[in-house]
Amino acid sequence: MIQRTPARIEARDVSHLPTSFCTASDAPAEGQSWQQILSNSVCRPEQLLERLGLPVETWLEGAKGGHKQFPVRVPEPFIQRMEPGNPEDPLLRQVMPFADESLEQPGFIRDPLEETTAFQTPGLIRKYKSRALLMVTGQCAINCRYCFRRHFPYDDHRLSPNDRREVITALSASPEINEVILSGGDPLSVNDRLLAQWAEMLDTVPHLRRLRIHTRLPVVIPQRVCNDLLAWLNRSRLQKVVVVHVNHPAEIDSPTRQALKRLKDAGVTLLNQSVILKGVNDSSATLSLLSETLFEAGVLPYYLHAFDPVAGAHHFNVSDSRAAEIVGEMLEHLPGFLVPRLVREVPGQASKTPIPVNS
């Protein structure tokens, strides 16, 4: 596996790319809405290979099986941060299916967190005492190959208007819940009109204090942080926390920084959660640079998730012992507030389970 050096990782804009990969037709048009960018995402592996100058005849056959299980979906702003001609690019590896996905591996299952049995009402997952997860949508802006919900039956959990009312009724009857997490899919792939309606309904539950949003969209399509989004966030009485998902420092470019700044200026607390992934970020140098880059962008590192054993993604697996060594090395070079907590989610446990770190 080719490991980028820190110097290479620092190149986070697209000025280093050959002109043929930076034409106006490739880049999102000036003034293009986030919905237009999302609808124009690359949705076939051969498109992605051609876009990056990789030989289709070499890589496509191995990609077909994974694509059939979990379709490719990558928006253009994310593609622009990849290195053309490099099949080991850490951003490409997160979204490109490889032949390994079609190989079965013992212990890697379709629902590693047992979420399909954790619904209190349609759309509302209760895992922990004081917070609940609201599955707003099954759509994502980007299909990450390691996603622990890549096999989730979203079509069976679509929310009707009556389901939404049931969610509010269930929350109102649960005074121990003080925080709701909007999740999915990616909740920000939903239009702001519907999200504003959700926020208004949640505002009516008196014991709720916080609204947390887990999203990849401000990173993969920075244009998503628009005036309509900021408007309904500002109207809500709840404290707002946005947890973005960034795995590699090359994911953060100038438009992403601008989007994050807009959220921060609106009074939103910004946190990041990453997943440790083989061939993407399984080194202390990469993760340390990620923490520094995030903090410069106004985001505090929060969680580093141990890899969830989801079927089709075993080639990303990093052992807990190796992950602990890496975080231990980070502690030697970073202040404590820049070192994310290494955790594993264990089904049935009352919280995330910390993994002891070797320091």
C-alpha cells in the first residue's frame, strides 16, 4: 500500500491537478445549487475510473461486484480532491469498490451494530438512555465503502407524516431524553423545508436541550451550508451540534473550510468523528495531521471509531490493538484535546466502549 507523506497530504487544493482534470465541465458550475451538484454525482465505477485517468480494463471487473451490492455515489467536489492516476489515493479508496468486497469473511455481517432491532417507533432508534437517533432519510451524498449501514433496509423505514407525529409523541413521553441526533443516511441530503419542520416539532418537546446532526455533506458538498440551512438552525431554541465525518486531511479544502466557518459563525458546535481504515488513515502521522487540520478549520476531534465488521468491507479492517498503538503515538505529539477518543460501539452497551490506548 502506498503511504502518502505528510508533505503530500498537505496538498489539499486542486491546483496541482493536470488541466484536463480541472476543466469547467468537471467542476461544479459557479452558482450551482447543492441539489444540482448532488444530482450530478458520479454513480458508476467506470465513470469514476475515467474521471481519474485510471485504466478501466484493469479496475472495472473487480469493481462490479461491490457496485452491485452497494452502488457508487461520489459528488464532484470530493472527486476534485483526489490525485488522478493514483489507485491508492486515500479519498478514492473510501468510495471505489474493489474486488475484495465480493469476498466473504467470517465475522463480517450485514448489521454489525444490531440496529434493526433497536427501533422504538418507525425512524427512532433508542440505544442510550439520554439520547435518541432519528433516521431522517436513507439517502447519502456519498456512498462510503466501509459504511456500517451499507446493507440497512432503508426502504422499510421510510417515514410518513403519521410516523413523524409518532416520533414526537414517543419523545414527549420520554423525559429522560435530552438530545436528538439527526442521522440516516445523511440528514442534510433532505431539503431544508422538511428539516425545518422537524426542528419545529422537536422544539415543542420541552425536555430536549440539544439537536445533534451527523453529516458528511458540509465536507463532500460544501455548498450544502446555504442560507436556508442556517436560517432554520438559527430559529431552533435547541443547542446545535454538527458532527462531521472526515477520515483524511486531504478531504478539507478551502470551500470546506468556508462552509465550516459559516456553521461556526452561526453558533453551531463542530465536532468530527472518523473511522480508522486500512490504507486510508492507519498511521499516527495521517491522523495527527487530520486533527491539526480540523482544529484549524474550527472543528474539534471527537471520536475515532474502531472498524465495525460490516460485510463487504473487511479489507478496511484495522485491529483494535493496532488502533490503540496509533492513538498512543498521537498522544506523544499532540495536546490531549486534539486526540480523538478511540471507541467501539458494542450492541447492547449503555454507551460507546473506550478502547485502552498504549501510551
